[in-house]
Amino acid sequence: MRMRLVVGFILLFFIFLLSRIYYLSIKSNVYYEELAKQNAIKTQLIAPKRGEIFDRNGTLLAVNDLGYSISLKPYLSLKKNKISILEKELNKLQGFFPDLNVTKLLQIYKKNDSYYNQDYIQIVDFIPAQEMMKHYSVLNLDENIKIESTVQRKYPYGKLASHIIGYVGKANLQDIKENEISKLTNFIGKSGIERYYNDVLQGVKGEKVYKVNALNQEVAQISYTPPLSNDIHLTIDIQLQDFLTNIFENNAGAAIIMDIKDGSILAAGSFPEYDLNPFVTGISFKDWDELSNNLDHPFTNKLINGYYPPGSVVKMGVALAFLNSGNITPSTQFFCGGSVELGGRLFRCWNRSGHGNVDLKHAIKSSCDVYFYDGGLQVGINQISQTLSRIGFGAKTGVDLPNEFVGILPSREWKMQRYKQNWFQGDTLNTAIGQGNFLATPMQIARYTAQIAKGEQVLPHFLQSIENNNTKIENKTHDNQEIFTLFEKSQLPYIRDAMYAVANEQGGTAYRYLHNLGVKVAAKTGTAQVVGFSQTDRSRVDEKQLQYYTRSHAWLTSYAPYANPRYVVTVLLEHGGRDTTSGEISAKIYQKMISLGYFK
């Protein structure tokens, strides 16, 4: 019996031993083989070159400036006998490049130096190529220093089109967490097109797989996938863009030139602009404070983030709402005696003596407020807000810029939700002339004007095409959504005729500027009050007596040619302008477009 137990124990032992040998030699082979591969094979991710940005004619707007980065061998700060070497190398670099700060470089190095890091530590992101080449041969022979080619974003035109192009900046921890490529490049789009199309511009990472020996030295390359870069072409014409900047000198506001046919934007500016280049490497506190404290708000992209009362430029849309009601026709007249009194308040027309009997055409031509007061009371806010909402107010235009604002289109529902208050007839009068709580962006006004001219929805955009590996993908904007009813389309010719009168008939509010340009223009002027005036005062305030920043904004939105609409020009001049008017700016834009061949 004892013998059987001993034999059984020996058999069990050998069975366990054999099974363990089988597990270690067969089953665990895949696991240990994978570990061995990890020790012998490395994968290096390769950062793609950020795509460049061109205008519609192939002019470079955002480029990659060639240069070099500087890295130091690891472990120089972890051992006392190596500290002197580290300090020597840093002092050498400062001797070659005096702008470098040794203290700052030392902090960067120590922060990244560890026994777990076997790679060289980058301490200088970028040295321009022309500066590096003076010392390259000396530095390249130093075994403690590693020089690698790199690029840095540069904007050749500085502040020109700054709110459209935008800029790149250092990626923060959140950027790196959400975007793998920003971890490789250390940069990411922060504003404008650079941000909106960041996923396109940053490209696709490459990959290099190679074998290393026990000393972590590369011995053979297994595979290589090159990174992919994407360039983009914008619809803007930098010559026209430069002209906008010049004529807005010393003034604040916004301007948009849009192709009605496809919504492509030829030029657009938010003024004043600011130089993009300092933001790539980090702007100084002094420059930041100077820009931040500027009362003309250069950081605000007024094209899509500027909230302004639309004033009288909204009257074409309100007139369409009147016609929609069925109670008012193009020939319906209201008498303007200079003001309307409602509930003890005086709602004035801009013309103190009034316009007399006015129909739709003459109300738009002379911008008669009383016509729209009386029409608004007859039609009601529901009809007005519904029509204006359908043609784009109170909603994003969908333009390809980040963080577009929606504006405010007042209605009964909006006021109750916002203020918990009922709607009053006085609110209707203010809304009918684009004042009160009504707020719109210049991009909304430009699109709205284009849609009136075209009779169809227009989708504004800056992207023309994306190009990679010699393959160009054109931007196609298709949207068959109808925004005008058949009845409204039949009424639009009356609206357009009235806009023609604004620019081409005596008494038109833009006649002085637009009637003799070499191209027939249809237009509408508007004034957007910045501060309220006393309703008990029978006479209208002379704004020239007001301080500059309390004066009203001046709108002029237009399209041309009248008979075959092709381009919209929308101008907003904040506080009426210092040296010029919105009419003068619009006229100069059309003259420039004629000289550039836009009107054949």
C-alpha cells in the first residue's frame, strides 16, 4: 500500500513537471516572443507637416518657415559628474544664439530628464535656418547635441485677414489628450480657418518600424509609412482683402464681399485686425494688454461674433412679411408725419418733417420708419418673426469659422423665455425697424442680402478646395432647401426694385455714393443705435454732438449687377466712422472690383 502511494506521488510529480514544461515551452512562447519583439522592435510616429493655406489665386497666406530644433543627450542632470557638461553645453548654445535663456533651457531639460527616458530632450523648438546654418557644422559634431530640421508657422501678410486665417499656438494638455497629432507637433489651430479645418491641415501621422540592438541603436528598418499633408485653398482674393484693410484704416467695423452664385467669400474683414505671428510662439504680456484694452475690440471676430442691431437693413425682410400677411400690397400707403405716438411714447422717423404718403418702394428707398411702424402694428409680430426666422435671422449661417453666434430675433416666445414678460406693441415697432432687442451679425446680413438677390438659399463659405498628393478636392456646397414660398418669390421683384431706387434714384439714401459707379447697384442703408434716446424729446438727437463711442453704427448692404445679381457687398462702420462713411467704403469696393475684372 505504501509503495503504491509513493509510486502515485512520483507519477503525479512527473505529470505536473511535464505539464509545466509544456506550458513554458509551448503555451507561453507567443507571450515571450511578443515581449522579445518589443525589446527588439520599435515604432516611431512621424509628425506630418502642417498643410499650407492659399488664397483663390494660389498666393500663400500661411506657410511653414524652415528651421531647426535643438535637443540634448539625456541623463546629464541626474549625475553630479555630468552637471558641468550640461551647463557647458547650454552656455555654448547661448554663445551662438544670444536670445536663448540658459535658466529657462535648464528648467526645460530637468523637467524632462529621467532614467526612464532614453531619447534626446528637446530644449529649443525652433531656430531659423539662416541663423542655424552659421553654426550647424560645429554643433552637429557635438555628441551631446542633436540638431533636427523642423518648421514653424508663419503668416506672410501679418494682420491681413487675421480673423479669417486665424493662428496656431502651443497645444495644451487638453489639446494633447483629445488630439494625438498635436502631441507629435506640439501645435494646434487656435482660431479662424486654422482651427475650423485643423483636422485637415494637421494631416495624417506617419510611422517608422525598425529593429534595435541591446544599446537601443537602430540596426534595420522594417517598414515606413510617410506622413500625409493637406493644403487648402480659400475663396478669398488677397488683393481685394488688402484693399479692404486699407480703406478701413483708423475705422472699426466689418465688411464682406460674397459671390451670390455659390456663397464663396471673396474678401471679409473684421476691423481693426491684429498680427498673427506673435501668437505662434506666445505673445508678450505687454502686447496682450494693449490688444485686450483696445476699445475697438480687435480680438472679436465681428464677422460672426459681432452683435449689432440691424437697423433699417432689415426692412426688406420686414416688407416681405407685410406682403405675406395679405393685408398689405406693394401699393398700400401709410402716411408719415415724422413720428407715431403709442402708449404715451413717441416713435420717431429719421426724417423730422415726415415723408407724407409712402408705399413699399418709397418706404425702402427713403427708409421711412413710420411706414414700418404702421405696417408692423397692422401685421403683428408673429408674421414678422416667422418670416425673418425662415430667411435666416436668429440662426447660424453655417459659415466655416469656429464659434459663430446666432444673434437675437425677438418674438413673443423669446421675450417670455428671456425676461418672463409679455409682448407689447412697442416691441413690435422696434423690431420692425431692426432696433430694440434685435441683434444680427454682419455675416447674417450679407447672406440675407444674397438670398433676396438670388431668391434661393445661399451658404457662405471660405473653403475652395483641399489638396494632397496632387489631388484636389473641390468644395461643393449643395442644399436644395427652399426658404422662400412661391408667393414670396413673386413679390421679391418689388423688393429688389425698391433697393435699386435706394442707389439709383434721387432721394434714395445711398444715391449720393452708388448711382454712378459703372455698375448698377441695389442697396439698403441702415443705422443701428448704440444708446437709447428719450422718447419724450420731440426733436431727434444730432449724433455728431455725441461722443464717438456712443454714436450709432452705419450699415450699407448691397448687390450688383442689379439685372443679373452676382456679388454682395455688406459694410458695417462702427459709430458712423472717424474719417469716412459706409457709403464711401462701399463705392470704393465696387470700383476696386471693377478694376480687378469682377464685373465684365
